[in-house]
Amino acid sequence: MAKKYFIKTFGCQMNVYDSHRMAVMLENLGFVPTENQTEADLVLFNTCHIREKAAEKVFSDLGRAYLIKQERAEKGLDTIIGVAGCVVQAEDEEIAKRAPYVDFALGPLTYHRLPEMLAKISRKHGMTLIDTDFPAEAKFDFLPENRAEGGCSFLAVQEGCNNFCTYCVVPYTRGAEYSRPVAEVVAEAKRLLATGTLEINLLGQNVNSYHGEDESGRERNLAYLLRRIAELDGLKRLRYTTSYPADVDDDLIACHRDLQALMPYLHLPVQSGSDKILKAMNRRHDRKQYLNVIEKLQKANESLRFSSDFIVGFPGETDADFEQTLSLVNEVKYIQAFSFKYSRRPGTPAAVMPGQVEEKVKKERLDVLQKLLFDYQTKFNEDSVGKVFAVLFEQKGRHKGQLIGRTPYMQNLHAKADDNMLNKIVEVRVTGATTNSLSGEVL
Ligand code: 5AD
Ligand code: SF4
């Protein structure tokens, strides 16, 4: 009987991509996937350290995994528990202390060593293994070939971050910026397309600072990479995320004018609308520069719409600063957004800044901001009713005969549709809208 693996992913799209790559590695080793944790011989948590809540969730899941491991042991079944991702990078000692039953831990830059790790464990069972070094060799050189999981695929092109926003752990957990060479990215894109992908989302913590080498050794930017991928056979949709506003250059803006496959939706996090707070966050842009970038993008492609990330209650944020964030939202009218209460992360400069904001105030501000953001999101969705969108169906719906997909604007849409439309792009007329989803009928 083949061994079964269960992976639970926390956090960002980069983790979703990494989990998929680990799954491919495990399947190459003969494992088969299961969605039922109790029948898994290998349980792997791919963790996130960005906010305290995300990091703490891992420990409760680990506790539960240990109980399952003990129950399985009574039935004579072995269970390996592994932890991957950014919590390992930041808190490997904490894991060893609070969850000593964890069999192995791999940092985000070393997960290509998973097969080696599993081999060691099977030789010497019971030993706790930790692997979090920032390796000199590039992780990507040691990963087996990727393949599509469905119609939409993530493709990591850049990893790490040199920006050091004062609230953020990413430069510590994911390390310095690294760009994969153009040829490697194009080869992976071709494999994804050959195995059924229609949409590729180029990923990077700071994806628009991409500066990989091309085939002749010349450094190329993200715009070049987008143009190379846009011309590949079979590619229908192209996206990239996450972009840093100060690094949006004119080449990239021109892509939104020229490339048909590039979807009219861009995630461009601003974090705050107050110049004072942006400065304290060590962002390399102010409010005006950000709005200027939005304006230029909008001019290049008027159907383009935006989403963003926001942090409320950053140290020193006053009511007036917060008002600036609200007014920025009113200017840009985001169609989607993620908003968070500032979370103090150990080791980051903002964690020890004076003027920490009370929890109660953070919560009040978050409620106000989210209400405003939801209003714009709802309005955009309601305005979609009656329109026809090309929808890429990605998964089965809750009800039989129903599929769920996404519009070019990343809206979730469900419609009555045959299973043979799964992983295809289909014209759909929107018939209904809520804050979080659309309903429609296939034309
Ligand atoms: N507290 C709250 N939100 C944070 N983010 C990053 N670090 C923190 C933190 N310490 C948010 C930012 C970022 C998103 C991925 O997570 O908005 O864009
Ligand atoms: Fe974190 Fe800022 Fe880098 Fe984004 S740009 S990963 S928020 S340090």
C-alpha cells in the first residue's frame, strides 16, 4: 500500500506554490495525497510567520497532529510529522521546545531537501531533524520538474525581499532577494502549459523587482519576463503578484497596455494612506507617488482595477493618519483588499517603536476600514451583474452540477456547469452578486 501524505498550508500564495512543489516531490517518492489527516502517514504543515495569529495557529494544529499520531500508534501505524515554511525559519528552537514530537523541520529555502530528510528519518526513526540554513546553492536547481495542478498555476520567479519594511518578517524568513533565470522560468511555464495550465500567476514577495539573467547573461526585468511568457503557446491568462509600488516602472506599465493575456487586475499593496506612517514603515513611496503609479497604470489600461493590503494601528498612527488611509481608499476604490491589525513581530524594528496602538483602537479602525472596503467590493460586484465575463472554472461547487471559477477581476463566480468545463475558460453572464461572490449562467 502506498504511503499517504497530508499537507496543510498557511499564509501566502508563495506557500501554496511551495506546498505544491513539495507534493510533487512526495508523489515522485511514491506517496499519494489524502485530505483526511487521520489516514496520513506523513503530515506536513507549511507555516506562516507574518502575523502572530498565523504563527500561533501552527502550534494548535501540531498539538492535534500529535494526538492523531498517538491514536494511530495504538493501531500500530507510524506517523511522521513535519513542519515547513517561515515559522521554522524564525522559531526552530520554539518548535523543538513546544513540539518535541515533530520529526523534521525545513525552512522555506531548504525544502528541496525533503527527500533527503525523509530518507534520514526512515533510517534513524525518532530523531528530530531541523534544516533552516540559507543555502548557498539555489533551491530551484534541486527541485524536480513542476507540473500543473489545474487550470491556474503559480510560478515562483523571485523570492525574498530587500525592502525591510519595519513591520515585516519576510526579509528575515525568506532571506535576500533572488531572481530565477529567465530560461528556467520559461521552461517551467512551458511545462505548466503542457500539463493543462491556462493561467499563470508569476509569484514573488517583491515580484516587480525581478532581475533574472536571460540566456545571454543579461539582466532582465519583470516586463521582459511577462512578454516572454505571454507569447507561449496555450497561455490564456497572465498575472503577477505581489508588486512593490516604488518598483513599478514604465516597462511594466506598458505591459498592461500591450499584453492581451495580462489580466486587468493588479494587487498593489499600499499599507497606509499617511505619509508619516509610510515613512515610519520604511516604504520607499509616499501617498502621492503611489497615486501617481495608479494613475499611469489606469491610463495604460482603463479597464484595470486594483486591490491592496492595509495595516491599521501601526505604531504612532493617529486618528488623522487613519483618516488618510480611508481617503486613499475613497480615491482608488479598490475592488478587493486585505486588511490587518498591526501585529508586533519579534526582531522587527516596529515592534519596539514608541506609540504602540491599543488593541481596542486597532479593532475599531479595522472595522471602519473593512466596512468601507467591503462597500467598494460589493458595489463592483453588483455592477458586474448583466455583464459577460470569461470565467476559468477551477473547482467543483458545493452543489452537484455546479462549478466555481474566477473572472478576469479575480471575483469568485459559481454557475451551473458540466464537469467537462472544469479547467476551461467559458463565457458566463453574471446574474447575481454578493460581497464575496458572483453567480452566473454559462452562455
Ligand atoms: N502586522 C500586520 N500585518 C502585516 N503584514 C505584514 N507584516 C505585518 C504585521 N507585522 C501584512 C502586510 C503585507 C501582508 C502580506 O501582510 O499588509 O502586505
Ligand atoms: Fe515585507 Fe515590505 Fe518586503 Fe513586502 S516589501 S515582503 S511588506 S518587507
